Amino acid sequence: MPFSPNLIEPAVRRYRRERDRYVKLADRVAEICKTDICEANAIRAQVTFRVKSANSFEGKLRRFSAKADKNYTDLDAIFEGIGDLAGVRIATYREEDREVVKAAVERAFCGREGGLLQVENKNRQSENPENFYRAIHVQSYLPEEERIGTYDNVADVGCEIQICTMMAHVWNEIEHDIGYKPDGDPGLSEKYHLLQLGNLVRQGDLAISSLLAEVGQRLAVQQGPFADVQDFIGRMSASFPGIDFSQNVGQLFEVLQTLGLNTPDAARAAIVDPAGVTSAQAELEELNTYLAERDESPRMECHSSDVALIMLLRGRYQEVLDSFRGQVGQGRGRPKRLYSLAVRYKKWREHGVSA
């Protein structure tokens, strides 16, 4: 049985009162996705957010009131059942980065009441060869450590994170506007052009990945100071075989720039272990064991650029800590992951006690 249309008006009134919570949540989730996920892992992507208007919410409820599977019994059921009132989109340049982003999202957020995330990988072409919709949807909630201060009243509010490529986003949006809206009933000619656009989008994804691969090869042999983090990855990743050097690399690059280690020779002297990656990973695991025994976080990741970070900390941990002067402390928000690791590394090396 569809839910009663009598619930629509009070639901909209409630949403008007509470909409600012969804705006606050979406803004914070987008910031985490941008800085802690995309920038921290040097993923080329655009992050945007939106919150449904009250009119859009009302229109959705009226459509849902005609569907038998939308059998909401009260207002709480409506707000629990509609998960896209707040939405964040991460549009990656490359198709292969979607899974990397999904894994990072799963680390950064949690499900309702701290439970498991609801993750849905939508690829409608597997059911309909003319439907090119591709996106990963993750129903996300802020983890406990984020629900403080101004965010202490959004623990029960979810945000839908959508992960797709920029090319796929073009098709998704156009098809949504043409076919999903109440007056949408595409004719044969419209479907033909959507099919053509879908094929172009797939070709575009391949072209972008190939283009960025060529850029990486060019950067690998470039001389002089690093131009940006992508240049840094391109010229340094060969020194770290068998790991995903782009993971966690954003803050490492920033610190190296601050310390003046902005050329391949200077960087290699500071972050490349002459004994090889395995030696640095062994020290990294020793630190992780120390932190695990004390139930402390964050931990280091042995198949990421944390292998380079452990080398930097080995010889320069005090310089790294000094580079954050003025950026951490009371009233300045949660400290950066790299700073927290440097603090713990110093305690481990100097005192052998918890930070």
C-alpha cells in the first residue's frame, strides 16, 4: 500500500525546519571528500554538494505516494527512507579511480548509528545495453569523532555520496532530466541520441585515462623542482615499487615543499630508503604495533606513500612537527593525519610511551 498523502504536508513542514541540518552535513561531508579523500590521495576529481529544496522534496513525496513499495507509516519512516536529501558527488577524471575513492569513503564514514555503510554499485548497462548509468552510491553518516561542536546535531542525518566519472556524470544528468522526470517519456529519436552520447561517454573515459597515463610518462623524466603533487607522483613513484604511491601523498608533498625538499634529488635523500621499500615497511609495522598496543590512531599503511613518510620521520620528525607551527592547537580543529603520526613517531622514538 502506498503511504497516505496526508503525511506530505507535515513532512514538508518538518523538512523546512530541519533543512539547515542537511546543508551543514552536506558541506562537511563534501569538505572531507575533497581534502581527506581526493587531495590526500592526489585523485583528480571535482567534489560538489547539494541539498534538496523543500519544493523538490514535496514533488518527490507526491511521486512516491503513488508507489506501492513506498509504504511509509509516519514522518520518521519518511526521513529514514529517503536518503538523498543531502547529497555529495565525487566526479573523478578516471574510471579506475572510482574504486579507490569508494574504499577511501568507506574508511572515512560510517553507516547509521555507527553501523555498516550501505553501498550500491549501479551499472544499469548490465541489464539494459542502452542505459549507460554508472555510479557508486554510498549512504554515509559522520563518524563519532566528527560529531562534535557544530556537528553534534547531525548524528542521525545521512548523506548520499555518489561516485562517478566526469564523463559518466554528463550522461547521468542528461538522461535523468529527459527520462526520469514525471513528464519524461523519450521518443525513438531521443533514445537514439542518448545511445550515441552514451557511447561517446565510454570513449571519453578511455581517452582521459590514456591521456593522463601519457602525462605521467612525460612527468617521470622532467627535470627541475616539482610543479605540483601530480608531478611529484610521476617522478617519485618509480622509487617505491609495489605500492600505491598516490595514496596518502597529499600531506607528504605539502610537508616536503615546506621543508624545501622540492626536487627529486632532495626528496630522494629524505624519503627513499637505500635498503629498499621492505626495510621502510618493517619500521612502519613496528610503529603500527606500538600504536595498536595502546589503541591509538591513526595507523600507517604499508602499501601507500606512508612508506616514504616513515623515512622522512626517521631523520626529520622534529622538523616535520615544527613545520605545523601555528596550524595546530586549541580552536584550530582536528590536527592533520601526518601531524598526528609525527607526534606518535616522536614519542615512540624518544620515550616509548603513548602520545
